Amino acid sequence: MTLSAMGRRTLLGTAGLGVLAAPAIISGQAMAQENKQLAIDRVTPPDIHQFKVGGFKVLVIKDGARPSGKPGETFGTNQPAEAVGSLLTENFLPPDQFVNSFSPTLIDTGSEVVLFDTGLGEAARAQGGGRLIEGLAAAGYMPEDISTVVITHMHGDHIGGLMDGGKPTFAKARYLAGQVEYDFWTDGARAGTPAEGNQKAVLANVKPLAEKTTFLKDGGEVVSGITAMLAPGHTPGHLIFNIESQGKRLVLTADAANHYVLSLQRPEWEVRFDMDKAQAAATRKKVFDMIATEKVAFLGYHMPFPAVGYAEKQQTGYRFVPKSYQFDI
């Protein structure tokens, strides 16, 4: 199904920047069930946030955060740098810096424990990232509790945590990923192109799990109540997911928009990491037109933690409205 065909019912811590502390053991609830425990090398667990969508429990984990300079070199690359800085200033943000955070998400349906994306992984831990496993433990989940791992797309910050020490991090899980996405990144044609570096990460982290992977197409079901939708542009097979339970709804938009101001208020502005920039802009508009029109909540991987909110239609784009207590009452 296409985005337009799916329609209303089916469309669908900054702590990561801290100085590393001495080795510690998470205790109490974070030890998880059955006396399982997890050794970590930081005293303070990463930020986590929990809420419910109908009968589903949702856990958002801050895998890390990365500050960067020169926003105009990443967002609005088809605009003057001054225009990018001005829009940031209008929204009470510094014009010459931005922070990118990473938010893998777990959905516990009661019968399945589904993890969407795996963060930066072990390679980022020296810089304070790669904190997914700690965040899961802080909420009472261990890697062996994950029954399903879903990859929205195969950029490194989404697949980095699939493997740890050369072995699958989630050894008991089944895996789901987009067929178009997998075919693109494993194609030998990527060699010698700007995509080669990321392809190497896919070959190291994703391909070894191919035999345990179900490859999704547009409209494919993850579990009952969770459906995939092809939303290309950022990558060729980029997927977003519609989550529905007991009349409540949430859309996981992954990287359809990567900044809550620059990508939402100006969806037509090009983004350096979008592989097909025109298609990505068109997808942004379709996805967030739907979200704004239907007043449905969304969770964006790079939105300000806890990465959940609403999109209000404006003349030039959308205003991000963070969640507050809507899911608690």
C-alpha cells in the first residue's frame, strides 16, 4: 500500500554525553527479573521514558546525544546558512549549534516485546553513546527478553547495536527489516560510492542475521496492531510504523524528520543525510500532513527526548508539540 492508500485506519540523556564513571552494577528493578544482572561502566543510567498506547507499554531510551556545529551544513542545505540560523533563533535555539539525540523504542504488547532500532552500539560507548542495553535494564528488560527487533532503515545509528563483541546482542529475537532497504545496502553496486562506508556496517551487523530476518514490504505486519509503511527518501527503503491498541494510536516516524524545527517547520528544506532529497521532502509532507490532520501522536528517532509529540499544521510546515500527560489519564 502507498502512503495515500493506507488512509486513516491503516496508515499507518544528555547523560550520554557525561564523563564515564567507574564500573558499577545496576541494582533493584534494573537488575531485571529472575536475578539477572548487568554490569555497566557508568553510575547514572541513561534517560528512559515510559507511557502506554492502549494496552501497549512503550519505552523510549536515550541511547546518546551528539552536539554539532554549523547546522546549515546538515539542515537546509539548499538554503543560505543565515536563513537556517535565523529560524533556529526564532525558536529560542542557538543559530550555530544543534544537538542530535538517538531514541530506540521498545513496545511491549503483552505477548511480544518489540524493539525498534538498536542505536549506536559498542563503537560509540567511549564517547558516552551506545546506552541501549543499560536503558533496557533500567526498565527491567534484558537482551534475552526481546522477542522481535525491527530495523526502520540501515543507517549506522540504527543498526549499530545489533551486534556486540561480534555476536548478536538479542540472541533470542527474530528480526524484521525492509526488503527494499536490505537489497539496496547489500548490493555490490554500493562499493566505491559514498554509500560504501555504511554498506560495510550493514554487512557486519545486518547480513549475519539475514537467516533470522523477515523482510517487510509496504503494509507488512510486525505483530497484531503494528504495521509498516514505506516512507522513502531518507534511504530507499526507509520504513515508518503505525501502532494501534484499544483505540489509541502512535506513529513511529523514524528519520522521516530529523529536527523538530528545521525539518518540521520547513519540510521542503534539504537534509544532508537524505539520500534522495526531493523524495524525502515529499515524504515528510505526506507523513506529517497525515499526523497533523488526524491529530495522532508520533515518535521521531531524533526528536528532543523523549521524542514523542504532535505536529500542528502551520502555513510553512508544522509545529512540534511535545507530549505531556495525554497518555497518563
